Amino acid sequence: MRNRMHWMLGLVLCLLCCGAAKAQYGAERWEVAPFVGYETSGTYPFSPISPLVTVNSLRIDGATSFGTFIDYSVTHNAQLEFMWDRNNSSYSEQQFPGGAFTKAYDSHVDQYQFGGLYMLLGREHRIRPYIAGSVGFTHEYNSGMTPNRTDFGFSVGGGVKYELTRHLALRGDARYMPTYANSGLSQYCDPFFGCYTARVPQYQNRGNFVGGIVIRF
């Protein structure tokens, strides 16, 4: 009888501890948030590979974007995050030395980002603003004879989540999402070594503005 009482007491203590831990960290650690929005254009100078190429710069055109966030809660306020963003866009080119842009080819762009976010308010608040950042890569599937590309990219930004229920929320997100395009020569000057020319990376500087619904489990 005494052994049974000890066993039951241990079981109760275990359940209480598990319940406390569950309450502390939350039963729902995963979030999936499909979204839709708009990604702006991004222009960069083009380095001709031969004298016959007369393109001055290239521009990826703004387009509707859609995709999903997948988040895993590490603490009440911090989450690890994966983001996939797709925009079916096109490239336009500007002939040397300048002037209007004309369409060059279509491009399906997939951006894959790995990072995290930190919410500035606790779970007791229904409105929870956050800051976010990530690194990853961008893949372009280009039409015609234009080669496909895969290049480094990153993002910084933030947004807000509005809690509807324990398992549902609304989310708005705004990001600066540059992708490496090429490298070019630039002039630098400093008071110690004077002016010199160095090769620097050039990016497609794009902004992405999306909204979606968060499913938490």
C-alpha cells in the first residue's frame, strides 16, 4: 500500500512538473505562415563581357510575391525561421549610355532564407512587433537562352503579429532583401592612402512587403 502511495505521489509530481514546463515554454512551438504581397524592383549596373554587348544596366521588375514562413520557438520571444519567397517577374535592360528600360526576358525567382526573429513584447500582448534577419540564396529560372542563376542573398526587417486565438494569428512583414548581382570597380579615398580603385560587390536592392495568417501547433 505504501509503495502504491509513493508511486501515485511520484506520478502526480511528474504530471505537475510536465504541466509547469508545458505552461512555461508553451505547447505550440511550430508556426507555419503562408503569405502574399509585393516585391519591389532592383537595378544594378551591367559589366559587358564583350564590346558587342551594349547593355548599361539590368532591372528585375517588381512583382507579386508569395510563399511561407516556418518558425520554431526557442524562447517566448525568440524564434528560428525559414522563409521561402517566390515572385514570377521579368528583367528589363537599359542600353548604353542610358534611357528607357525595355523587357529582356521572364524570370521565376525563388528566395530561400534561414534566420530568426525576436518579438519585442511578451505573450500577454495580442499585438507583438518583431525584428528579423536572415541569410540564404536566390535562384532564378530564366526564359529563353538566358542562363539560370543562384546567388547569395540576405534580409533585414521586421513586422508585427496579431494574436487571434491560441493557434491563429495575422502577420505583416517588411524586409530589405538584396541579392548579389555582380562586382564592379569603385573609387575610394581616405586621408592616409589617398584615392584608389577597388572591386566591390553590387546587389539587386529589393524590398518585400507581405501579409499572411499564422497557424500555430
